[in-house]
Amino acid sequence: MEKYDVAIIGGGSAGLAALKQLSTLGKQAVLLEAGKKVGVKNISGGILYSKKPNKGRVYNVEDIYGQNFVNEAPLQRKITKYLLHATSKDKVFSMDLTAAHEYQSNFGYSVLMNDLNAWFAQSADESAQKCGGGIVPGVHVNNISWDDEKERTIIQTDELDEFQVKAVIAADGVNSEVAQITRARPKFSAVQLYQGVKAIVKLPEDIINETFAIGADDGEAHLFAGDITLNHLGGGFLYTNRDTLSVGAVYHFDSLLDSPIEPNTLLDALLKNPMITELIKDEVPVRGKIDKTLEKEKQMQIRFAVTKLIKTWYEIRDVYLSSSRRKELIKTGKFNSEDEIKSKLSETREKMSSQYGIQFKTDYVEDEYGAKLIPDGKRCRMKKPYHKNVLFVGDAAGRGVFVGPRIEGLNVGIDDGVRAANAIARALEKNNFSQGYLGEYYTKSIEESPYTKDMKEIDKEYLKIFIDATKDVPKDILSAKHSLVLKLMSSGAIRSMAAKFVNVLGYERLLPVIESEESYVKVPTELAERSGKTISSSYTPSIPLLADRIAKLNYNDDKVSHIKVLNPNNDFMKKLVMLCPTKCYSEENGQVTIQHEGCIECGTCSEQTDWKHPRGEKGINYRYG
Amino acid sequence: MEPLNLAVIVKLEPDFSEGNVSYKPDGTLNRNETKSTLGPHSGIAAKAAFYAKVKYGAKISVCSMGPPWADIALQQAQQTCDADVLHLYSDRIFAGADTLATAETLKTGIEKMQGKMDIVFSGHRASDGETGQTGPQTAWKLGFTFIGNVISYDVNLEKRTVVAKCLLTLNGVPNVIEEIEAPLPVFLTIDPSYKSNFTTVSQRIAFEKYQKEAYERARNFKQSLKVFNIDELGVDKTLVGLAGSPTIVYQVERIPKGKATRQAEVFDGSNSEHIRKVVAKMREALSAMVIK
Ligand SMILES: Cc1cc2nc3c(=O)[nH]c(=O)nc-3n(C[C@H](O)[C@H](O)[C@H](O)COP(=O)(O)OP(=O)(O)OC[C@H]3O[C@@H](n4cnc5c(N)ncnc54)[C@H](O)[C@@H]3O)c2cc1C
Ligand code: SF4
């Protein structure tokens, strides 16, 4: 049997950080990732933060991947403006939360996980190979067993011969199978989770710069609450990437269970909001009608030609409307000048309309649909994030800071990854993997992380910034409970006392007040109603049907289902008919059945099913994530 | 133990994949318009060689006889197998070669390669009308043990033997898998159903490593490429090209082009009645195939 020092299960941002750190410390580790390539399974909002807390330290991306990280990594745009919008029909009331976004942070960049994790992987793999380890994609871990007598920990997978390790890092995400195998924690329950659903909207770089009135490297984040929630607890986001936008909705899962609604409907509510409609606006070609009296073969030829032409047009246009790509292609000699690209573009466009009757209209283009559960660190972080010699990190450990507009999972998982790696490196040196020496040491390190503090209690400084940002909100909109909290917090003198008092009450009692229908729906709706600006949209976006969204996704189908329904007639399962983002469940005669082929592995159904990730290389492959 | 020394012979072929192939009005292949690529069977041979690279850290040389632009076939093969060396035998005199004359060129090239060759790989056949003789004839000229239809193999480095599984298909008899052990050097032609199977973590790590290296090398493939004309290769002029070909292509049959008979009907995926119809149609079509 082969032997390695450390196995890392899962190649998301948390697992990769652990691999990079272990390798930097000269320790041998192998990382096993179920996806065909690292990055294809990961999905985020997402803004990647680097933080500088006042007290204590966190491990940031640049600490692990080098100080040149910002220049080398495939980051999208630096978020320089952070806004919260309250919506009611065509009215929007906006608040500037840039100060909250910049609070204790070095930077925040919009990112797309497929590219970013692939980049992390390349860097981590290079370092790992030098220590006799590396990354193995396309491998699904299905069991860990311990032979205590021989002091062996054995990793079993669907694809490879079993092998032996000294310690394990479980970085297998929110639907962690390792957590189930080890029984280190129960499955997360609905109150501990959010469901996130997201669309990637294609928009050329220059148009983004123009629409948002920003420079080529700057970016914006927009959050939404109010009537776009359709009365559910949660909200929406829109982040600018280089030449795409990430538009998504994040909802408390228990609120969705209370009154089930299709996730894509929540996403559509955002896309239909006039403010967003205007932000995603582009020019889109529309095929002309094909003369049905023509020979079938001729019709087919025209259809192919049109498809090819539209593709070419998009390709040239994407280049033309991107300053960096324009320059690059001129430099590499693909084009001689900007004028050449421009004339090629208009030539193609002319051909499209004159030869094939293609017209152009105002609309938007969606490129990818996705969804994933998000663990709410306040409610589900593992208090003891280990079992024997297995340490849990990132989403698998239920860690993330989600408070109001603060959305941080990536940076938290990366910090965890480094801490786990440090703990294991220390254990390797003493060859001591006992719970006391390894598990407890890691727990202590995690407890010291400023992020853990943010999961346990309210940060009064952050709260102050937030309250300052909302100073224009008429106070009479708030209920008695809310105004009391607000009043206490707004006064500098009593704020710190009040925060202390509130923290004594604990998050558990406070959260129902903060994360309530009042905060997500009522107050913002009324605020927009009363003080919002009217925005009218210049067109009606053609939002794709769910079937079309699914058809655009890329899967490696597996004949065997990775999910088994346990109770076909229980209530939870019946609600999944609505709540599964790709409609894998259907009900007939009171019995729920699954068709796993369209599954995007979000985990929404995992609590009450026998849920595994698909075998290596199988299942969904996101292009953006 | 000596590291394994491997060679792969590959061929530039017309790209028969959709959208790349072009026919003349009479139905014959329009070679000028059709793109060229590494032949699919050659690709499989390169994949088989890569297995030994991953598993035993073998050194791989890839060679081809063809026009100067056949270097793209070598580049593609390098991307598949992380070849260390690429050889292209290119000269006007080689034109018009039949399989025997081609075998002579390739044999001479392989013998010129550095070190004693342990295994030579070739595809099962070419996809543009070749009869699968180049491989066996090259083996014969090299004097290597020939093993055909290989679907998997392993090398015993100590005994210096190869153990290969070969697929035997005979009309009317179920397929037979034959296992053959032979001392090196050997010549293997690789069956289209060949699969590399990596079962350990270390193999998979090596696989990833060499694959990355292959990608990098293929990007700069000219650095590994050496082109030989007839004099540089030093092959006997009477044994290669048209002069060295005892057989000649006498006539090329037209590729019969079927008249399009497809009549599309539109079905609505959300309508269960329509779905039922589709299933019925598929069943009908399938049963027809079986009877034929
Ligand atoms: C819609 C949405 C918006 C978000 N917005 C933000 C944001 O703006 N900022 C932010 O910081 N965070 C955000 N988050 C949270 C953040 O994306 C996650 O916290 C983070 O991606 C988790 O990383 P991870 O490495 O812990 O897990 P994952 O990225 O889920 O990685 C787990 C990996 O393990 C693999 N795996 C699982 N099981 C196995 C197995 N048995 N064998 C082998 N491999 C396995 C999976 O294939 C996967 O690649 C958002 C999340 C969502 C869904
Ligand atoms: S089947 Fe379950 S895991 Fe898959 S997409 Fe639906 S809810 Fe998500």
C-alpha cells in the first residue's frame, strides 16, 4: 500500500490553501478532488477578501501565494464601491456601504471560482510536487478507516487503490461526506444554511465600464433587499467581473422551506428589477425566420451558417470591446490595428443582417446557471472541528462570516486551511497525531482566529459603520424592536455598552431580530416605496426558461445516481420538487422520485437523502463558478 | 535498471471530424480543403506510450514520414505522450510510398534514434485508406517481436519482458483476449479500444505532472523537433518513395454519399405525450437495426 504524510480531501479554495501551506512548510501532501479538473465544482458569489483585523491575525491569500498575488492571479475587478439597494417595484433606495466593505480589509476582488481555483491549484501543485505530493483530480473519496493497532489511516476512493496517511484535512465543502463518515458532526439543518443561486451574465468589458461608469480595473458590488425577495428571508447581489456579471440570490434555507419557491424564480425576480435590467443590458442578435418553402437541406445550411456567423460576431465583438484583449491580439499579430477589428466587426454585422436577416435588439445574455448551499458560520461552525487525525476546514467545518452585507466564506476557509496545515506540520515533526496534540491544537488555533470571533458575536465597530451608512433611513419605518436596537447603537456613548449587552444575549437571541422579515422585506420595501428613485427599464429582458438554463450546463453523466431518496413521501422531499434548483424531483401519487441527471450538486436535498458527491469526473462542470 | 526507451510512429491524416472534411463534387476527398491532423489511431498509440512514461518514466521519441507540415501531427502526439524527441522524415523522394517503402523509412529513422529501442508503438491502421500493414512491416524490418491488437500492457523491468493483452475478434466467435509475454524489444500495434489504467496515487501524480510537461513541450514543440531529408536520414533511395514501392494505388473508389432522408419532426420536451412518441420512435428504430 502506498504511503503519504497527509491527504487533503477536496480542492476548493480551502483545501488548496492547506496544500500550498503544507508544501511551503516542506511537508508531503496529496490533494484529492472529485471534479475532472480543479475548479469545475466550485461556485461562489463572489468577492475574495484580504483582511487586516485590529486584533489577532488572519492568513490571507497573499500570505500563502505570495505578495504578487494581486498581479498574478486571475482576479476579475477590484471592488471599489459597495452599495445596498432597497427595492419596491420600480423604485430603488440606495445606500453606500463602501465603508463597511473596506472595514479592516486590504482588498476585495470579484472572482470566478473555476479560474481562480485552477490558478491556486497550479501554484499549490508545483510546490507539492517538490515535496513528493501533488493534486489528483477526478478522484472521489468514499471512506476513511483506521487501523488503530497498526496506527494506520487508510483512504479509500472510487477510482484508486487505497493508500495510507498520517493525517487528513477534510476540505470537502458544505455537503461534506467526511463529516458523515467520521460522524464528526451531524448534517447541517435548514436553519443553519442558506441556499445560493446564481447566473453569469455576459457583458463586454467596455460596456461594463460604461454602464457602471467605472475604470477598466474597478468594480462594483450591489446588494438588494425588499420586494425582490418575494417575501423570503434573504436578498440579491450583483458583482461586476471583467467581462461578465455575477447576479445571484442568497436565502435562508428554512425560510424557503416555510414557503417553498423555485430558486430560479427568486433569481428571475432580481433580473426583472428595472435597476438590474438596465445594468445587464446589451445588444443581442436575433435570428431571422427561415423560409420554410426552401428545401430541408437548404434550411439546415442556413441555420448552421447563422449559428457560425453569430459566434464569429460575438468573438470579434468581445475582443473589440475589451481594451486588454484588443491590445493583446494586436500585439500577437492576430490583427493589425483597432480599425481592422472594427471593420471586421461591422463587416460581419452587415453580412448578418443583409444575408440572413439577423436583427439586433436590446436584451441580456446569460451564460451559466448554478446553485449551492452556504453554511451560516454563526449557526453551524463546528466547535470541535476534528475527529481523530482528521481536521475540518472551510465550508466542511461550517465556517463563514455572514452578517448583513458581510459575506465571507472564501477568506475564512483559506485561513482555516493554513491553520490546519500548520497544526499538521507540527504533528508531523513530533510524529504525534493524537487528539490532544493535533486536534486540540488546531481547535485552539481556529478559536483564536478573528473570524471565529465574528461568528460568535457582533463587532460593534462594523455595526457602527453600518448604522452610519443607513443614517438616511426614516426611523419611523422601523418597528419598536428595531428602533430600540438602532437607537442604542447610534449613540457613541452607549454603543459599546449596548453591543456588550447584545453579545451577552448572544447571537442566538439576536439573530431572529436582525434576520427577520422586517429587515429583509418590510423595511426595505417601505423605504423604497417612500424615498426611492423611480427607475424605468427600456426593455423587457428575455429571461431563459429553467430548461434552457440546464441545457447550457456541461455534465459528465453518470449512470448511477449519487443520491438516493430515503423517504419518498415525507414533507421535506415534497418541498424539494419546488426547491431543487434544477427540478430533479417530481411527485406522482404522493411519492417523490429523483432524476439525478440534471443535478448540480448544490446539496439542497442532502439533509434527508443518502447524499454523496458523484464519482470522480462525473456530474456538473461549471465554466465560471 | 535501464530506463525504457520507446518510439511511436504516427501519421498526418485528413481530419474526418465534423466540419473539417471537404468532398469534391464527384464524392472523392478534397485533400486541399480538408484539414489535416494527427490520425486518431496514431493518437491512441501515443496514449499507450504515455502509459509507460507515467508508470516507468520511459523516454519517448515520436516519428513520422510526411510533408513538412506533418510537424503538427508530431506536436499533437507530443501533447498526448510528453515525447522527449520528435523526428520528421520529409523529402520529395518519399512521396508516393506504399506501406513497405514507408516501413523502410521509419525503420531507418528508429535505428538512428539514440539508444537501444525497447518498444515501438503504432496505431492499428490509418483512417485514410491504409491497410494496417505499416506497423507489422516496420516490426519485421526492425526484427522486433510483433504483437497486434494490444488493449493493455505492462513491462517487467527486471525480466525485461512485456506482458500484453490482445483482443482477437473472429467472425461468429465471441471475442477472445489473449495474453502474451515477450522479451524486449517488441513492436506493439494498439487496438482502438486501448485504455490506460492508473490505479495508484503515485501514478496519478506522475500522470498530472507529465501531462503538464507535455502541454508545455508541445507549445514549444520545435525545440524537440528534428527534420531529416533523405540524405540526412541516410536511407537507401531504391527502397523508399515510389521507387521502393512494390504496390501502387490503382483506383480510388468514390465515397458513396447518401441522399439526406432525414425528416425532422418537432417534439416538445415538456409534453409527456410527445415524449412517449419519441420513445416509441426510438424503439422502432432500434428494433429495425437489430433485424437488419
Ligand atoms: C452564491 C454564493 C455566493 C457566495 N459569495 C461569497 C462571497 O462573495 N465571498 C466569500 O468569501 N464567500 C462567498 N461564498 C461562500 C464561498 O463560496 C464558500 O465558502 C467557499 O467556496 C467554500 O470553499 P471550500 O473550499 O470550503 O469548499 P468547496 O469550494 O465547496 O470545495 C469542496 C471541494 O471538495 C470536493 N469534494 C467534495 N467531496 C469530495 C470527496 N468525497 N472526494 C473528493 N473531493 C470531494 C468538491 O468537488 C469541491 O471541489 C458564496 C457562496 C455561494 C454559494
Ligand atoms: S438533486 Fe439535490 S443536490 Fe442535486 S441539484 Fe437538486 S437539490 Fe441540488
